Amino acid sequence: MKVIIIGGVAGGMSAATRLRRLNEEAEIIIFEKGPFVSFANCGLPYYVSGEISERSQLLVQTPESLQARFNLDVRPHHEVLSIDSHAKMVTVKHEDQTFTETYDHLILSPGAKPFVPPIEGIAEAKNAFSLRNVPDLDNIMTVLDGEQPKEAVVIGAGFIGLEMAENLQLRGVKVTIVEKAPHVLPPLDEEMAAFVKKELEANNVRVITSQSAVAFKDEGRTIVLEDGSELTSGLTILSVGVTPENRLAQSAKIELGLRGGILVDENYETSQKDIYAVGDAIVVKNQITGEDALISLASPANRQGRQVADVISGLKRKNKGSIGTAIVRTFNMTAASTGLSERAVRLAGLPYQVVHTSGKDHAGYYPGATDITLKLIFNPETGTIYGAQGVGQKGVDKRIDILATAIKGNLTVEDLPELEFTYAPPFGSAKDPVNMLGYVALNLMEGLSESIQWHEVKEAVANGKVILDVRNPSEIKQGQFKDSIQIPLNDLRCRIHELDHHQEYIISCHSGLRSYVAERLLKQAGFKAKNLDGAFSLYNTVLPEEIEHV
């Protein structure tokens, strides 16, 4: 059996090494257009700041090491020009030579390429780069080390954009982020992304949203925005998304789907027999909605590579799709998500409800505890979990990984309180934030609580509802809701006569726990009340202009 793999990173190399472990006799050839294979592309931004100190640390494997350990024929600087699916042959260019190679099975793992928007003057911009591979990194480092720019602009505030902004700032470069969407980190919902924006600005990163670059002038040293304003840039990073690398698939007349992604079946086989595809270039099924999706993440790519090797070797494996679980660090803030965002659920027309909870990464009484804010999107009728998001300094990865596992395992919100986690004060809490998400969601589903979301408050108040703030006086000094009533929770029973039975109340505390206690108290006393989901902490982060400081 002879297998040719096109693309020597992530999915391609995962397929090659797994295939060798299953079949010692197979002839396995990997063609890679670039100079490096099996490099750590997710680690590239961290070399910019020096957090990863040695460039060699990014080169996980070499052709020589792969030959020695796995007997793989790895050929960098080999560009596959075309695929003849009928003759089962590829045409390859290496330096000045062109040759053909036959195959029994072919695996496409071309990845995705950075999307470069058609901006006026971009072709003449000598200081504008995308970051996809080691040569891209080398070009960026040449500018940083040689010209030592004082100012940089990052266009696009997705995961890579934020990583580059952080590492450039840590290097001492003044950074401005420009994002076309209304908020940074568009995969997250607005209120969760607000925590990230706050952290960026706290670290002197300028954030411009709802704007895009429309022109480059002075060979890239000046960037013109939609509103006519101009930015000075010594280095510009283009991070506005990726698009599937599908040129070879087109040459082989392979069927394409969503945004040019390669269509594959449940065995990763394309429309052409014995040609398979994995990684960022393929269309996958969103495991929650069943809809087509493009999910450019390293973990699914590696899984797909392993599974396609299994299929070729006769093992039964099925492409179950992906849910899109991702994480990013921005200075001291971690943000992560899994599954569908609230926006995606709304666009899909699914019935849903949202809860936010605030907790600590470990026991609050143990030194060093930090805040975690979690968001859960779920079906209020069935308890199906659609997605989750989290922000905080520590422990966010653990909670989102748990919730991703819950989604993959078809658990519901009813199962979340039942999950058992390790507990000792340095590591967690007796009631973990994930357990608390389940408790809060169940209270809503069972009618024990009613909630109102941060974006609904202004209209509700305009329609006559009154905010009842049950925080303590010392907390009120940090800021207060406009036109609110303040009664500390511990005083509420003895001061309940101050409230009007004909009035509807929106109850808030700092994080939502005390306000839930107040809601239960008032409802049992015959009042109409709703709990402000996420409470003051969330509201103040996303809408600070609506908070008064007296």
C-alpha cells in the first residue's frame, strides 16, 4: 500500500504517524510545500515576546527525526501542482524539477490560508504580514529586530489577533487593535468579550471596534479607517480570518461546500475515490446543530488525521463532527468557549435560555482565589446544552473543558449538579462553578427563579420596573444602578414594608447569589421579582456608562 499525504502539519502528520503504527509495510510519502513540517504553529505568537525563547522549540519534528522513528519519507519544499484522480497520480515540483508520483490512497491536509482583504494599497505595504507558518514569523521578526517599530496595528481581534497584540505589547511595542465586529473576540458573546476588552485596555492596548481598514498609504506606514481617521504603523498584522486551501481539491474535481471547504463523508473520503481530506480545509458537521461548518482548530485536525489513518487501515471510525472548543490568553485574562454562542443559537432559531454565574477558581477562603465568570446557553425545555463561555484569570480551561465534555457526552443541565470534581481548598470548591451553572439553570427550568438579561434592563426600567440592589453599603460605593433602591439582603425581611406590592422589581447583588435569595424571599411574600442574571459584576463590565459613581 502506497499513501501520499499532502501537507505535513497537524492532520497530515497525525495521519502519517498513526498509519505507520498500524502498517509497518506501507509506503508513506509526505509532500510539504513549505520548508518545515510538524511545527508548532499555535506557538508562533509567543516567540515574538520571547516567552518561547528559542526558535528551534517551535520545530517539533524534522524530516530526519520522522525518518528515524517512523520510517516516513518526508519531503519539504515539494509543492504538489495537480492531482489526477483517474490515474491516481500527483504532479510535484521541487526546485527546478517536476515529477509524478502514483498512490493507492491520497490524504489532503492543506490547511487554511489567511484571508487577505482587498484593501487599497495592501500590495505595496512592506510592513503588513499574516502569521501562518515559520517563514511568516521570520518576516515579522526581521521587521521587529531590524526596524524596531514603536507602533503596531493588529487588524482583527480573533484568537491569533489577540495573541499577537499581547506579545507585541509585552515586547514593548505600542499596539492598536482594529476589529470590524462590534466587539473583540467575535466568537464570544458581547458581554463576555467585554472582560477581554477591559483587560486589553488595562494593559495599554488601544481597541477600535466597528471599524475596518480601507486603505494603506506610505507603503503601509499609514492605515486609513472607515471613518477617515488614520493610524501610524511600523508593523501591521493581518488577522481577519482564514479560508480553506482548496486549489488542489479543485484540480482533482473534488466537490466543495461551505465557503470553498472540501466536502467529505463520515469516513473523510472526498467525492473522488481513495482521496481523503482532513484538517482546516474540510467542511465538518457542527455536532450540536448538524449544520455544515468550518472549524479551524488544531485538536480536531489531529483527531481527524488519526481517524483517517484508521479508516485506510480497515478500522471502523466515524467522523462525528466538531463543536469548536477554543481558548486564548490575554495578559492576565483567559477567555474560552465551546459549542454555540448565544448569537449562533438565536440565528439558528433554537429555543434557548442563558445563565451567568460568578465564582472562584478555588475555595474563596484559600489564598490566591480569583474570579471566574461562566455563561451557559441551553434549551429550557429539554436541558440540552448548546454552548458555554468563560473568562477569568485561572481555572477557565478546566471548566470549559468539562462543559465541552458534557456537550460531547450529551449531558443536560440536570446532569451538571451531579458531576463530581476533586476538592481541596487549593484546587476547587465544594460547589464548583460548573455545578452552580447547573443549579441556576435548573431553578429557571423548574420555575423557582425568573431572570432578566443585562441587555433587557434599560427597556424594563423604562417600562416601569425598579431595580432593587441588595448589596451592602460598602459595595454601593463601587458604583450603583441609576434610580435604584438599595436594601442590603440581611435587612430585607425587616424592611420589606418599604416595597410596593404593585411594583415589579429587578433584583441585583454583586454576582447573582444574594439576589436569588432576595428573589425567593420576595416571591414568597407576594411580590413580582426577577433576578438580574450576572448581576452588578457583569452589568458594570459590559455597560459601565450606565453605572453611577456617587
